[in-house]
Amino acid sequence: MRRSWYRFFFFLLFLCIIPKTASADTSGLFRAGTDAFNAGDYESAAQYFRQAKSEGMDSPNLYYNMGLSWFRAGHLEEAGTAFERLAEYPDWRHMAFYNLGRIEESRNNEDAASDYYRKAIDEGPDSKVAQLARSRLLASDPGLDAEPPGRGALSRWNGMAMLAAGYDHNVVLAPDDDVFEGISPESDAFADAYVYGNTWLTGNSAKGIRFDAGVYGRFYAKQSDYHFASFFTGISRYNQHPVWRTQLGFFIDVDFTGEGYYASTPSFRMALEREIGRFDLLLSNELAWIEAEDDYGYVSGVRNRTAAEITGRLQSTLVHAGYEFEYNRRDDLRIGDQFFSYSPLRNRVYALVDQSLFGDWSIRVRGEYRKSSYPDANRADGSEIRERREDDRLMFSVRPMYAVTRDLDLFAEYRHTDNDSNFSEYTYSGSQVMIGCRRSF
């Protein structure tokens, strides 16, 4: 391969951004927030605590005070976010769940409030907070404490929407060398749109059934044959056990290109998730059947992905990393004596670092390395020479982001991809730039 491993090594070093630590000013901001709270100026108190967080402060005391200030000021969404962050600290979970119950009670979501109060009791059964939670349960319904957890659900949708515009310098993924006449890099402007949402049909993340749905589309200004759209939906059952949370789900994706319908992919997903300190470990397996349109029948077949991911926060830095193994057994392409494999074995490692900078600015850096090996040898033009295809793909992206509000971000992104193959027609490089906005709901 023409790219040596040292480039990948230095690339990984680039991802290791040093987390921003709290400055001496954060203690002053925290004191100012405490003083404002004691004076009854809850709005100002919340802003002081928020500024201390943006300056690098990261502690359960901060999130508790911030959540309580937002709650007293009547900003329930912001208060909920702070208490959800507080719940990541094991010794504070009973406090976090109790206050999340208060928030849902204020919204008249009685079932959701009851679930949180039960969680608070489970996390600290002998605490004063548990006594308060029991009194809240009994006040709403004297029989509630005899009912099993997970009775209620949040009725509203959660999700996000994204719009972006950009420029792709190699839309067709043309090879670096013009192996095929008439195939060369084609640049074009594009627009991206993505909408995703989920809602709990019954229960919640501790024990419940969730519905997910979304749509993604990319549309080019000139290269209409390379338009792409995907619709996906699924339903999953979650259960919280003493250590692990489990997920069993069924999903289906339907994909379209500029030429029309491309493929449908039903899949079955199993996942295990647990906390390890301040990190979350996720183990998953997804078994899928790809049913492609007749012209692309050679990609029809089985795909299985097994992955391990870890996500956590180091002060003001979010870190996400993982490994995935993918097995494929497709129909492959046969034309007379020619044969082309479309059944790769793939190993993929990836990492993402989301770093708070200053004020409402942050930056996200993502990198991925994928090794693809095709176990069946290709044969072209009736030749007796057979060779197995092997690809190495390296991708990285940089995305600075600005938080306009708690729910709205503006961003710009640069992404570069290099694919190195022992088949020169599959060796290519490509770069994209885009700007856009993202709204959570």
C-alpha cells in the first residue's frame, strides 16, 4: 500500500486534544451564581453556572445548582438537561432522578414523574430524598408504590433535524488514475437534509418500547444520477437489568438513488449497554438482509455487523470510540467468465472528540480507518489470473460548531477520504466542505 502506517499513527495523535481545564475564574462565577440564587435571582444564577461550565468547570455540585436554578426560573428543558448530566455521577443519581420527577410533575406527565421517583428510591432507599419521592408518589396516587416500575412514558418526540449545503470535489469516486476512459473526478455542489425522531410507545429507557424513524437525502446540482435518499424506521424493546441494559429491535431501511429504487434492508439488532465509571460501554450485533433492485442484484445478501463502543466525558471533552467487524455474503457479480466479489470482510476503528472551546463554541474531530478484504478472487475478461481485492480507507473530518441556543447549532465541516486498493480502479481520494444548521427537539 502506498500510504504507510505512520500517517495513521500521527492522525490518531491529532485526535488526542488536551481537555480544557477549569480556570481560576470559574470559582468566582460559581460563587456569583450561589449569591444570585440565595438572593432569589434564579435566572442570573443559572447564567453564572452556565458560564462556569463553558469556562471548563465540571462537577456534580455545578450541575445540581444549575438544574435547581433553571427549575426555579421556570426553564424546564434546561433544568432537565442539567439533572440528566448530574445522573452520570453515581452518588448523585437519587438527587437527579428526584428532580427530574419534579420537572415531569410540573409538565403534568404523571407517569414519567412516577418512574423517576421510583428510580430515586432505588438509587438511595434510605435517604431523605427517597422519603420525599415516596411522599410524592403517595400524594398522586396512594396505590402507586405497589405498582411495578416502567408504568408510564414520555409522550413527546425527541430528535433532531439538519440542513446543510456543500461542495464535493469527487462525486463519482473516480480513481486517482484514469483507468477507465471517460471516468474522471466530477465536482458538484450538494444539499443535505436529515430528520430523525423517536418516542416511547410504552414505558421508558428502563423498561419500555421505543419507536424510531428518520429520513436522509443528498441532492447534487448537476450530478442527478448520484442523488441519494434513505428512509428508515424501527421498533425496539429496552430492559434495565442490575448491570446491563438490553435492546432488541427490528428495523428497515429503504434506499433510493437518482435512478429510482435501490434496495430494502430489514435488520435485527441486539445490544448490551452498561456504565463503567464515567463511561458507557455498548456491545451490539446487527444482522441484516439486503434486497437490491434487479440491476443491482449482485449486492443482495447477508450483512452482519458486530461492534463495541465506549463513550464518556473527560471534563469539557466528549470522547467516543469503537471497533466494528462486518461480515458479508452477497450474490456477487458474474458476467460470463468474469467474476467480481461484493462480499467483503471489514474491520473498522473510529474515534470522535467533541471539545468545548470558549463561550458557545466547540469543535468536533472524527477519524476512521477501515480495512476491507474480499475472500473471493476477482477475474476479469476471461483471464485465468485471479486476485483478491484489498482496500484501506482513511477518513477524517473537522467540524467547528456554534450554539445559537440550547437547541440550535450552526456548523461548518471539512471531510477528506483516501481509499487505497490493490485494484487501481478503486483507489481514489475525495474532499467535501459544507455549512449548515442543526436543531434538536
